[in-house]
Amino acid sequence: MLYKKEKEDRSMNQYCKFDSQMLTMFMSSLYLAALISSIVVSIVTSKLGGKLSMLFGGILFCAGKIFSNSIRSKFETFIFAIL
């Protein structure tokens, strides 16, 4: 869908190429997740140290991948992107 819109758009405006609220909301959820995780990881690393925080991060990553494979709706996609 986005590829088709990109090919149809002949304007030179690169700033606002896609007018999709769903895409904007998804990207915003990723930015929000990065902001929250950077704050949390600084606290965890200062309290637990580097090795344990890397282990904890790896466990959370694997858990997120397991949960993301069970996604059934677009709403769940946004929730798991934040997690």
C-alpha cells in the first residue's frame, strides 16, 4: 500500500510523503517506547550493573518476540511496540 502511494506521488515534497494516521501512530509509539526504555535502562544499569542489565534486556527482548507472534489486531501491534 505504501509502495503504491510512493510510486503515484509525483510531487517533490519529501517531508510529507505519506498521509497515513496509522503509520504516524505506529512511529510515534516506537519513539515513545525508545524514550521510556532509555530512562528505565539507565536506572537499571546503575543499580544492577552492565552484565545483569544486558541479561535482563535479552530476556525482555525474547519475551517481546514471543508475545508479538501472537498479535491478532492493530491495537495489539501498538501495545507490543511500546513494550
